[in-house]
Amino acid sequence: KDASKLITDCSDKFHCSSETIVEDTTSSSRWPPYIVFGSDLMKTWYSSSYPQEYARVPRLYICEFCLKYMKCEQVYERHRVSIFAPILL
């Protein structure tokens, strides 16, 4: 139940996002237009073959350690914490 709420919240965030991402004329052909890899935000050079639900988000989050991709910042942060939790204990 909590997971489905988180997925719905993340989806709503991207459909009703107040974040402004500067669009240029070439970005409409690139999906996703931005990738967050670790702590870096990168503008993509070309489209990639991610599944449709991931490819059409304004930012795709990729774990720098396992390369898992996520479409929601909250899921990404939870994933990063789960990777470091065993190390910190």
C-alpha cells in the first residue's frame, strides 16, 4: 500500500512539477532530457532506449554503484540509503 502511494506521488510530481527545466529546440527529440548520476545532473546528448515509462520523465535517476534507474527522486534517495545502511552499521 505504501509503495503504491509513493509511486502515485512520484508520478503526480512529474505531471504537476513546478521545477523549471530550460528546454531548447533539440531537447524535444532527446528523452530523457536530463540524467542524475550520483550527485551530478547531466544533460543528455541523444535519446536512449529506456522503457517508455522511464524515458518520458524530465529527469532519470541512475545509481552510480549498481546502475539501477529510477524515475522518482524519493525512490532514488531511498535506494542510496539502502546501499549505505549496511556499511554504516
